[in-house]
Amino acid sequence: MSLVGVTRIAEGEKNEDGAKNGDRQLCPLASGVRGFAKIVAPGTEKSVPIFRGVVNSRISAMGLQAIMSAMGPVAELHLHLEGSVEVETFLELDPALTREEIARATAYIDFEGFIQSYIWVNKKLQSPGHYALAARRLFERLAAEGVVYAEVTISAGVILWKQQDFLPIYEAVQREACLSKIRVRWILDATRQFGVHAAKPVFDLAAELVNQGVVAIGLGGFEGGGPARWYADLFKEARDRGLRLVCHAGETTDAGSVWEALEIGAERIGHGIRAIDDPLLVAHLKEKNIPLEICITSNVRTGAVGSMKDHPVRRLYDAGVPIILNTDDPALFGCTLTSEYEVARREFGFTEEEIEGLVRNSFSFAFDGGR
Ligand SMILES: [Zn+2]
């Protein structure tokens, strides 16, 4: 399988909606044409820190809405497309759905229930057009929030499990990425409990698309049902084929799972909160400068932590572990990137300076420069 017809668009050329792409943005051609083009747009660097010039006490009085406007450019690195589909988008996708049905299908009380909700969402995405709409609405929300760069995970393993063609879906979402105001890169996600045999085609697709918007490969799903070590050979091969490596780990199991993810080469750890139980691991993450993609609300909602006060984000940060704040599945968790930063400030006492550092991390640990 290949996507053919690579064409170069002139430097600085704008998309149909007038939005200029960031540097090295990889875009599909006009509608109906199979192929991708590379756009190199000059002068896209930005360096405005979050909360610049706004003191914390003032932020506290300002509330979330004002924080959003005060927030400078930020990047989102752990975000699942399928977990970002809002109620309004479901109603666009399927006008026969009711709000009650959607609320029922997306209600859960633990991680297993969350996965069932996630599967329901995936089953509602039945065509490339559905995925494109989900992507368009996500990018609109991210842009409105001040996100300028996003690495968005798409569950290729689930798409193949649904027996859908991945490439037309990828082409559709990548087209939306190019039309959006933010820079988007993709991470393809294999479903770990499906096993190596099912994961292999996902890794092959990621490698095929490595110069067409895909930057990394990841493992998601039931952490306990598919240990990272099963995927050691696939990860090694993926790295050799130019892919960056991420892995959910230490979310619902233990610190040993994080060690396994590191052993197979993961460069960023999805969640990794159980690292807090292992001082050697904490020291290792600090020394090697390996970041945890922390998603506070996600961990509370899925029961990965007993309560907000039990979340180890502050302790990990204080121990010197690099931290990036993310939303994970914002529609299913009822959060936004802005609200995650607000939670860090309000619940865990992150200062303005520390928040600025977290925002810097969102760019410095990005796989394609961030901005
Ligand atoms: Zn995730």
C-alpha cells in the first residue's frame, strides 16, 4: 500500500481557509487527489509563555475563561482523536442519536468501563468522513484554546480491528490537519492486548506514513493484557524505520510496566504515574530526561488514582521527573488542556514559573519541534 503523487506546494502557500501551515507541514493535495505535499512556511516561530505577566493570585480571581485568554501558545502531546469527540459532534455524525443515548454510552466508573465507552465511540466512526469531522472539530477547539502544535494519536489498531481501510481514513484526517490553523503530527496506536500479530500491520502503516505526517508509534489499550516486552522487536524495527516511540505505561499497573516500556525504547511514557512507587525509576527518568505525559483528570476519572489528592504529579515534579500536561481523551473526561493547567495550579500548587516550565516542556519534548 502506498500513497502516491507527492507534489511540492510553494513556500508560504496558504490553505483553502487562509490558514498558513507551520514549517515542514505535510499536507494532502486538493480534495479527491491521492497524495501529499510538503509545505515549508517561513517565520513561524513563537515564544510567548503561558500566563505571561499574570500573577497567580490574579489568575485565581480571573477564572478559567480569562486564563484561556491569558494562556500563550502551548502544545498537546497526549491526545486521542477518538476520545475527543464531543456530544455535538456525535449529533452531527449521527442525527438519529439522542443526547441521552450518548450520555449513557459514555458513562463509566472505572478503567474497564472507560474502555467500553471508548469502543462505543470508535464504532460510531464508520467512514473516513466521520473521522475527518471528528478531526476538524478537535482542531477547531484546540486552536480556540491556544494550542499551536498537537501530536494526535489515532487508534489504527482499533480501525483495523473494525475491518476498516486505514489509508483513506488517514488521508481524510491528514487533509483536515492541513486545513487547520495548528500544526498536527500523528501517532499511530496499536492495541496491546490484541497481540503482536495484530500490531504488526499498524507498525507497517506507521512506517509507510513516516514522511507524511506520522511521527511516532505507540501502544494503548489494557496495559495488563499486553506487556510492552511483547513488542520489543516491533519497536526496534520501528525506530530503524524512522519512527519515534511512545508507550502507555504505569497507568493502571505498576512501575515495572514503565521499566518495560523504557527497555523497548519508549522515549516518552504515557501517564507513568506509578513511577512514583519506585525511587530508582524516578531517578532514572530524571537522569535520562525522559518525560511522563501526565493526564491528571484522566487518571482521576478512570480510577487510576483514588482521588485528586492521591495524584503523584506534584511529587514526580518535585523529584525532578520531566512532566508534560495533557488531556488524553478530553471529551470522555470532560477536560481541556487549559483546565488541566488550571488543575495543576489550583490542586497541586504549581506556580506561574513552574507552569511556564511545563508549557516549555510541551514543546521541547515534541517529536517535530513543536513550533
Ligand atoms: Zn492515552
